[in-house]
Amino acid sequence: MGFVETQFPTDISYGSSGGPNYATDIIVSQSGHEQRNINWNQARARYNVAHGVRSKAQLETLIAFFRARKGRAYGFRFKDWTDYSVSAQLIGTGSGSNFHFPLIKTYQSHTVTETRRINKPVQGTVKIYVNGVLQTSGISIDYASGLVTFVTAPASGALVTADFEFDVPVRFDTDRLSATLEAYGVQSWQDIPLVEVRV
């Protein structure tokens, strides 16, 4: 899969719509009872960025970005303005021998917790703490995979937490952009879909 570590223009993504999607098959019996089968354990987000285009300059930027990605061919980073940051997130507990901790985000609803793997943290936003103490050295962060690596493994029982911002890996879900000229210098875009990719 082709992927470039380039972020979609944030001034356009700010006006987009969308969010997490699941795939569920529902079988309804003759009595009206349902059998629901969960196909995806993790959500796959979908977005529409058409409403984020508000000026001719943004339109030109979007066309250039679309051409560079060759439609659906190459994935890229996308800022979901409704869900892009994490604070005081527990990413693991030290064992004295574990050097690697993947970035995650947990979502809690009553007694149900879903853990989301974060693969695309934003450069310069990641702060790692061990037992509440900010680590200013002795760690490396892979911004293409979201993996935190310690030079010295955290001690057994040490709580490793993180603050960071993140992007969603997506691609265009169309190979064609279509504009409508409503008036001189005024363009309208009906549908510019993006879909999250598994990386």
C-alpha cells in the first residue's frame, strides 16, 4: 500500500464531516428478533471534505493534493478535528524488560472500553511520562508507526503515560473530483469522500 507522511490541509479538514464506522450484519427472523454479527472489531472512519472548501485558493490546493495522491492510489494523514488529541493516556506498565510501548487511545463508556492503536502521532506533540515524570531523554518515537522505544526499560510496575496529538491514516475514496460552477468564481463540490486505511 502506498502511503505518504503528508497531512491533508487542515484548513480544509476543519470543515469536514464524518467519524467512525463499523460493519455489522443484521439478520431479522420472521418473529422480528435480530441476530447481529460484528465484522470489524475496530472502527474504520469515513469523512467528507467537500464542505471544507470555501475559497478558490483552497480549491486549487485540494486539486493539487488530489493529483499528487493520484486519487485512491496513495494514503495520507488527516486531522479529525473531533478526535485528535490524548492526555494522560496509560500506554503500558513497565516490566523491567519491555522497551517498546505503542501509542494508544482508550474510549470508555460505562463498563465498556475500546482501545485504539494510534499509528500516526503528530511530530513534536508526544510527551512521555514514567510515574508522572516527563521523560526528556532516553526515548525515541517513531512518528510513522506510533511506537515509543526506551533506551532503558521502565522498572517493573512503573506507569508509562503519554500526551499527544494524532492524525488518521486515510485515502481518497474516489478517483474523480467533480465541481459545479454556480456563479462566476464560485464552485460547489458535492462529495469528496475519504476512508481510513489499516496500516
